[in-house]
Amino acid sequence: CYYWEFIILYRKLVMAALVVFLQTTKKQFQALLVLGFLLLFLQVQTKAQPFYTKTLNRMETRSLLSSLVTIYFGLYFLQNSLSVGFRLLVVGFIIISQSYFFIYWGFHFFIAFRQYLSRTNPKLFRKWCCPTRFKYYYSEFEKQVDHQFDFALRRRSNTMFTPVPTPKQRIRSCGGSPLSHLK
């Protein structure tokens, strides 16, 4: 959904407003309001599933869960009567939660980058991502990705069966080689 980014923007704006405009109230009350607000948006996110892929929906859900864990365990720091060992345990939970999300995001970013690189620059993809003995398998993978990418382009066009131009055809239709403007 294109509008979901605006909903995320307003969610962050409301959370900042809760913290800024309620400065005269207790910190526990502010944190509980933000916690309830995040729980509400977690529920909305899991029901709506607004993104195009399951991976993006899972990533947004995990992001909200990571924020919830951080706010919840941050509430413990507002109490002065906690021992140093318990505070370290709470910090450990926060670090594990944030690290889990960062590793999850990094893994899926790497997969998306490899797919993008295989479509846009296959030579660079083979050089960086393909060991010599597996080039055949990766070339088959590239063919599948290219086929899926071509199908997606055809699906987006108004006419279903228009041929998708190759990169060389695109260059020719623009007036020659990509370096012709340097001559």
C-alpha cells in the first residue's frame, strides 16, 4: 500500500508528540502511553498486512516488536531500587532485541541487493557472488530472475503482451551508445 508510509510517519509523529507535550507528567505514564500506542499499531499491522510481500510485513512487525521490547524494558530503568545485576540483564534483553532485528534486516537487505545486482549488472553479480564452480547454477538463477522481472514489467504495462525491450534496444532508442554524449 502506498499510503502505509504516511501512516508510519504519523505514528512516529504521534509518538514524538506524546513525549514532547506530556513532559509535565511522569515518565512512567509517557512510556505506558507509547507502549499502548505501539501495541495498537502492532495489532493494526498484523491485521492489515499492508505491504506487497510477506517479508516486508514481517520486517515491519519485527520492528514494532523490537520497539515494544525496548520501551517495556526501558520502564525498569525508571525505578531507582533495582540492583546492578538486574539492570545489566535488562540491558541485555534490549541489546538482543535490537540485534535480532538488525541481523534480520541485514540478511534480507543482502538478499534484495543480490537480486537487484543480478538484474542490473550480471557480470558484477557473477564476480562478487558466484564461486567459479557454481557459475552454472547462478546463471540458471539469473535466467529465472530475469524471467520473473520481465513478467513483472509486462504485468505492469497496459497491454499484456507487449515485448519488453532489452537494454541494447533501450540504448538504441535513446540515440546511440551510453557514451555518445561524450564525443
